[in-house]
Amino acid sequence: MLKYLGIGSVITLVGLIHGFYTKDWEMALTIIGIGGVGPLLGVALLTGIFVSGDQYRFNKKVEMEEDKKRKDSWITRLLMISAPNIGLLIVLFVVSYVAG
């Protein structure tokens, strides 16, 4: 799992380095935001949040154990990728709110 946390950290660092060198913080926050929200959309798709309740129950009933484990593994990986990005976005929001 540390590999996927590292991937998320690299995306965060790319955004920060871009912001420091170009002073274009809007683009840096866009990079970091996409790195955080993109994997979360993937998690939402895998968990079935966009389907109706009936379809979700049917999918759970016919899903094999091997498929469930694979899906849960992908959900964990995507959350690990998005964690550093979302964490930095929260920190930047708090700092900008406190700074004025």
C-alpha cells in the first residue's frame, strides 16, 4: 500500500513544484485537486454509489468472493492515491482561511 501512497505523494509534489516555479497556484491546486478527486470518483464507481438500490442489492447478491476481494483491493489503492492530495487540499484551505 505504500507504493500507492507514494504515487499520490508524487502527484502532490508535482503540483507543489509547479506552483513554486511558475507562481501559478491555480494550476497547482487543479493538479492536486484532480489527483485527489479523480481516484475518489473511481472509488464511487466501484462501490456502486451511482446505481439504484435495487441494482446495488442485485450486484451484491451475484458478486463472487474473488471479485469482491479484487474490487476492495482497488478501492483501497485508489483511496491511498487520493489521501495525500486531499490532505494537502484541506491544509491549504485551513491556512488560507486563517490567513484571511
